[in-house]
Amino acid sequence: MKIRAGFDIAFDCPAPTPLILLLGVEAAREADLETPQKIRFDPPVEHRSYRDMFGNACTRVVAPGGVFRMSADFVIRDSGEPDPIVPDAEQIPVEKLPDETLVYLLGSRYCDTEHLADAAWSLFSATPPGWARVQAICDYVHQRLTFGYSHARATRTAAEGHAEQRGVCRDFAHLAITFCRCMNIPARYCTGYLGDIGVPIDPNPMDFSAWFEAYLGGRWYTFDARHNVPRIGRIVMARGRDATDVAISTAFGRADLHTFKVITEEVG
């Protein structure tokens, strides 16, 4: 299958403002692109790309004063297969985990493991280790939090989300990641495109989505505590410890959001 994806985002900056953008698809999916995913800037400005410590494609640019627009529109091939379910994927003991996964056991800005460790062990210590334990965590978070765009708050931590019992997709991901880490399961945050493919159309405007991956049986598997069902057509843009590492834009100065539109739809 083929998916059309892209965005049209603009900021209003009172003065020239440096920005870091994470708006490209992950390197592993670049070979699936049917059309270029080049970011267009209006007004045109110089920009350059680099890879961050997690391997994400980042773009550095200085937004001029006034309204600054960035957009992309591309088509990408997808298998059309839903997220895999692997019930026999095993939890690996900490001492046998690959070195590069250990950072995803640690607390981070929004995944405050020190505040939820006792709750995690109380809730999930009796569950079978491995896939069943991660799924039990997703089930709990899915039931614990109420989703609503009006619930968005950029500073909410996993512990605060657990106490407030509400949030948006990033809050579902942060809470599930935190519980996984508390149970010694490496978990990392993902952001990207997720259209309404194979499910009823959501009448709300399309947005970027957040989910997470857990390291089981020697590889990373996709989990989504918000939807809590396998989905079709995920397009990863970036991965990190939490939303801090993968913000679609980080401004070093004032940058007020002027326009925000995301496109994700099956074509052909």
C-alpha cells in the first residue's frame, strides 16, 4: 500500500530565532519513499542536517522575524501489515541486555521512574515477564488515562499523568514507558505519522502521534497504550528517551504557533 504524508507548519517569530526540527522519516524508511520528503521553507532560508545521538535526522535553521512556514508532502510505501503480536517474546535479564539498551532503563525528563517504581511493582510483579507484562502495562494505562486534546500539557510527567488520569498520546506513552523501565524492560519513545487506516475515521484534525517500543527477545517491538490495538501504517520520524529528545521543533527564542496541519492518508 501507499501512504501520503506531510505537514504544513508555521511559526510567528518576533525576531530571528534558531530552530532544531525533527520532521523527516527515520533512516530505515527512506528506501520506501516514492516521492522526495524535502522540507520547503517560506521564506527560503539556509539550513543543514545532522544526526543526533539517537540517530534521528535533525535540521538546523534560523527562522527570520515574522511568519515562517515549513511544509512537506510525500508518498511512502508500506507493507499494510498491522503491528506484530509476539506473545512468546521474552524479557531479557538486565545483566544480559545489550549495552545500547541500558539508557532506556533509566529515568528521564518525563519518565520519572523514581516516583512510580513502587506502584509498578505493586501492579505488575505478578504478571508473566515478557510480552504479557508489557501488554498488561498497556492495558492498565489505556484504562487509567482518559484521552482528550483539551488535556494536553507540555510539562506533564508520567507520575502526574497517573495521578491526574488524563492526557494525550504522549502521556499514554510516557506512563507506559515509565512502568516498563520500573520493571526492568527497556522502553523508548517514538513519534511519527499514524493515519486512520483500517479503523473508523477520527473527526478531529490529524496530528503527529506518539507510541513506544519495548525491547523483548532481542529486538524492539511496537506498543501503543493509547489505542491498545495493532494499527496499520505507522511511519516513525524519531525515537528517544521521551518527548524531550524528539520534539518536532525546538525553538531557542520566542516562536508562536501560527499554522499546524498534518496529512496522513492511504492513496491508490
